[in-house]
Amino acid sequence: MKGIIKNDDLVIGTATHTGVSIPHIDIKFLRYNPETDEVIDIRNLPQPYTFYIDEKGIKHILQLNPNWQPLKCSWDDKLVNDNGSWRVKTETEKLQEKKQEKQEELLSFEKQRVQKVCDEYGYNGLADIQLYASQNDAEAQALLSWYQTYDNLIWSYIDNDLSAFTDLEELLQIDIKNIEEQIYQQSIQQSPLPGEGVM
């Protein structure tokens, strides 16, 4: 397989007949060294390595542009542009970023769950339930009571359990779908759904 080069050292695609020979791996790990006319896997470089960071935060192996910033880091380090200067993302920043991702994942599962319950009982959505509940519909009021319990439990987990994590590796092990299921089961014990519509 042959490599197609862009920006002097970035491999952006492959061809079968022309270009520099490249290994059969994901091209995002490849860089072209014009001094040796070789394509290398940046994961095989001594780590940390002094990369040259362009304006988009891409790591280059040679300073082929004088504006690229030298930065000693590992090939897989996440970078942050801090007031025009690139630096490695701190462990605290990684932890906070992952907490935010887990929170968004949980809220997405919550949204799906609420829609499933609405569908099960023939409501268009939460606003529909709120409308009927305001008209003293017993079923809608029970559903609204369940939702308030469920939502409170979701946010209690986010504000207390999720926010308490201090170890990134432990946080990565959390199965958010399983957490949502546990919260749902707890919610229907505290505020049962009406009739036989338990999901």
C-alpha cells in the first residue's frame, strides 16, 4: 500500500500504485519523515516525544512550519489551547470532561425512558402528561409523580455519586445504562406507575 501525503508529514489517504509505502494500520497514527523518505507509526516513537503542534492541535514529527509549537508529550495526550499556547490536558480536566460525558449519557437514557413511558400510556410526551395532570386526570398525576421521583433520583446521582469520583479509571468503568436501570427500578418502588404499564 502507498501513502498520500498532506502538510509535509500527515498521511491522509492511501493509494495502491503511487506514493510512499506505508504499514497497514490506521493512517491517523502515521507521519511522513521527508528527511528519510519513510512513513512511521508515531506510537513507536520514544514517549514522551517532542512533537510540533500546528494551529489545529495536530502533532507533527518535524518542525516543517516555524509557527508550530514544540511540545514534549505522548502521542495520545489530549491537548488544550490555553491563551494561544498548546499544553497537555491535566488529569483534573480529563476527569471533569469524562464526568460531563457520563452526565450527558445518563440524561440521554433518562429522556429515552420518559418517552418509552409516555408511549406506553399513550401520551405524546411529558408536556402532554403535565397538561392532563393539571386537569386532575388521576393517571397523568400518577405518571407525573413518578417522573418527578425519577428525575430527582437522576439528579441526586449526578450531584452526589457522579461528582464524587476522583479517579478517572474508576469513572471509565461505570455502566451508565445499568445505573439508569437501577434508578428507574428505585423510582417505580417509590412512585409506582399506574396499572400494568410498568416498563
